[in-house]
Amino acid sequence: MAQKLKNNREKWRLYKKQTGILILADSLSGVYNETMAQKPTISFYGGAQEVTGSCYLLEAESKKILVDCGLFQGYKFADEKNKKPFPFKASEVDALVVTHAHIDHVGRIPKLYKEGFRGIIYATAPTRDLAALMLEDAHGIMEHDCRECSEEDFLYTLNDLEGALKLFHPLEYHQKERIGNVEFQFLNAGHILGSSFVKFSVGGKSIVFTGDVGAGSSVLLPSHDELRDVNILIIESAYGNRIHKHVGDKSLLLERAIEDITQKKGTLMIPVFSTERTQDILYEINEMLEHRRIPDVPVFLDSPLAIKTTEVFKRYPHLYSEDIQKKFQEHRHLFDFKHLKTTQTVEESKSINDVKPPKVILAGSGMMTGGRILHHAERYLSDPGSILLIVGWQSPGSIGRRLIDKATEVKIHGRIIPVAAEIRSIDGFSAHADEEELKDVIARTKDLLEHVFVVQGEQAAALNLVQVVKDHYGISADAPTFGEKFEI
């Protein structure tokens, strides 16, 4: 059973102070013994009762291994937390293992390099390629948001980014690798292209970090690998207290939204994440047009980052599900169709305004915390004939979350915009497993499972899943808080 490390250490320090004696054998119950082999520990430095900022330090076999190093996002003090020094010495970390390329899992990697990390970064090849794009884009956003700042004022410099990218070492799924005496491998997590569970073998125990668990209803990807023989499980909980709606009819709901704005001569705005969600939506619209389920309507992909990530998707068709692989072999244009226009430059983006509705606009950011979607929302949210369609998780405090929560007005670029457009959402496109799917992952590993750490969820979701683990399976579980350290 996992236990908080500090308890035994405090007893040992107190004993040493009182006696001045070094214990050579563990003769006192509950007293920490410095001469004996150290048990593996996990410290939680992000994703702890919050969705973002994933960062976990595994210490085992004299090695310090970081799992993910992501940005905190979406709330008032996120920038402040991102700028704080890491609560460990970056130069002492032996390796970084990355589960996938979303910015809340990779966003502080260049900062880690800036603070002295020079170890190997392990990831799948798609994760490496996508992370490079994500981090370059994040640096561009920093430059845009603070044009008067010097390079050193940013979270990281371009030199830090370039240095960090040189440390990446790609691995295939199921390929075993060693960091000293610690063995690990990547398993398919089914979340986004290249996403992984990380399975460590340490001292006869199996420790699995799920990263983000993919929903079983992915448009493009196969379901995640089944986890077996797991002793310690660190599992996400973004939807740890929710069941996805619309899973079976997500395509139909998207189709109806396009039909509705066509009839009303309005604009359909879809805030999209550049990775996975964009490609899912493009594929679905392509299918609708091919089978004449929707009328011809202009579709704009107004996101330079999403345009680039779509090109990465085209490089790894062997990672698609079997059905999608067959379609790719038949015709390689899964994400391209006649009425799709990609807009790279600001001028091209502005020219979308000149196209009369009906039209469909896909733009970032997916949570409406920035990006070109805000310009379109500023223009069309006040139009009762338009629709804003949410297709992903929205962080607390984001404009997307406020719109889902039925805000009657929102502030964009300093202007108060009344909300007259219809706000719709489709849970079925979520790339995250919901509560039932997370329970299924746990149930399939329960025979050998000793302890579950629930991470990457808002407090209510994380604590709900902890209670489910205890009540349904009789397994000990915790939802760690920031900085907590556990023996395993």
C-alpha cells in the first residue's frame, strides 16, 4: 500500500535528534531506516486535483524520472504557477517520459531545459513531432501577448526550445527501454495520435501512468490497449464524475448544426483543439459531403497550428483504426474536400469575414482562451442565426466554459459581446474516457492492484473517482494535492 513518505521520515529524524544513534537494522516499528534500500516514491507536481499542469516525479533505483511536464491552464493564477521554479532540481532529473503532446503535458519542457535538464526525453514519434509544433506555437503566443517583453522574460527562449527538442528519443509502442535498472514501455492510450500509457517495472512492481485515457468512441484511432498486471495505477479523471452524452449520435448532431446554419444563413463556429479534434471534425464533414448528407457549404480551417498538425496525422496512417486505414488506402484525402479552405495568414483569416453565410469556421483555441476563434466569436456571437458548437472539455474560467454555463454576455478583446447565437455542445467528440470507461480500466486491473492515484481532474471529479475505487473495488486510493510524495 502506498503511504505518504514524510510520516516515517519525520519519525526517523526525531529519533536521530533524540538519540544521536544511527540504526543499522530496522528494529523499531514505523521508524525510517536510511541504510536500507529506498522504496520507490512518486511526487505530484501538477495535475493534482486539477486537470492541467501534469508533472510527476518517480524516484526509483537511484534514478529520478519525470513523467510529463505540462502547462497549467485556464484559471487566474495559471501563468504565475507556470513561471515558478520547479520544486525539484531539473539538472538532477535523469529522464523525462512524455505520455502525449497536449500542451498541458508538454508545455513546460523547454522551461525544464532552461533550468538545467539535459537527460533523455522519451516519447513516441508522433508525440515528438506534435510536441515540437505545440511548443513553437506556445512561444509565438507568448511573443504576441507581450510584444514589449525581452526574450528572457518569457517562460522559455527559442534556444531553450531548440535545445529541448534535441533531447527527444522516439520509441515504438511495446518497445522496452531502460533507465538504469528501471524498465518501461509505451502502450497505446487511444487519446490522440501517439498518446501512451507508460508502464514501469520497478523492484518487481508494475507502475502505470495513464496520461489521458482515450474514449472508446474515437473517430480515427483504435481503442486503448488493455492494461494488465498493474500494481500501482496513476489514472486521469477529467470526466471522473460524468458520462458522455451523444456518443452514438455525435455525427448526426454535427450534421444538424451544419443544416441549421444553412437554413438560417448563419455561421457555425467550432472552437477546436489543433490535435485530434480538428482531424475528427474534418473527417466527419468529408464523410457527410461524400455521402451528400449536407449541402455544399464553405468550411474554413482557420488555425495555422491545426493545419500543421493535420500534416503530421497524414504521416502516421498505420496508427489509425483498421477501418480508417482501409479508407486511407482507398483514397488518401481523409481530411481534404472540395469546399475546405485553410487560412494561414492573418490577412487570409480576415478574408473569411467577406464570405457571406452560411459557412463553417474551425479555429483555435479549443477552450476559447485565445486564438482566432475569439475574432469570429466577437463578430458572430451576437447573431441569432449563428451557432457556436463546443466539442471538447472547457476549463474553469475560460470563455468556452462561461458560454456552456449560459452566460448572456462575454468579454472579448476588451468588448462586451451579447450572446444571441445558439450555444450547443457535443460530448461525443471528447478524446477523454468518461466515468464508466475509467471504471472499466480499473476493473480490468483490480486483481493485482494495490493502490490508485487519481489525477488530472477537477477536485469533484477526482474525489468522486477515488470514492468509486474504494467502494466498488475495495482498493486504497488517493487524489494527491500539489507537492505530496508517496512511497509505493
